[in-house]
Amino acid sequence: MNVTPAVAQMEFIGLKARVVKSKQPSYKGIEGIVIDETRNTLVIRYKNEDKVVVKNVSVFHFTFPDGTIVEIDGNAILGRSEDRVKKHVRRRW
């Protein structure tokens, strides 16, 4: 899988996610399956608990079904998933 701006438009529910950096120290290290997504948060199932992680203060590693791991800043995925699909993303790298 090529890492393109289109990755930020994908659906993340069902993917494995890990919080690698965060301004909120308690979020760092949370790892599990994304079970829900709202405009500003991801809900990750971590050790049989559902943890709500705010997107704009965190950096995530998402593991796709083909084994590709992609690092995405939470600011790039702000918004509801159905609105993100419609939004034009400019390439910044």
C-alpha cells in the first residue's frame, strides 16, 4: 500500500491502532482495535476496556490488513469518517 493523502480518507473502524505520541500522557501506549469513531475521538478496545482517545492531541500507528503500518497525526483525521471521505486532502509531503 502506498502512503498517500487518500489514507487519511479511509475508514479506521476495525483496524489495529496504537497511540505513539500524545499531549495527554495517559493515552500513550494504548493499543487495540478501533471500535468506533466520532468527529473528535477514536474508541479503542484496550485490554477488554473501551478507551476514548482524542484525535487532535495524538499521533497514531494504524495497521492495515496487508500488514502495512502507517503513522497518522490525529489532526489529519479530524472530522466524521463520512465527511472525511468527501473532503479534498492536499498533499503536504
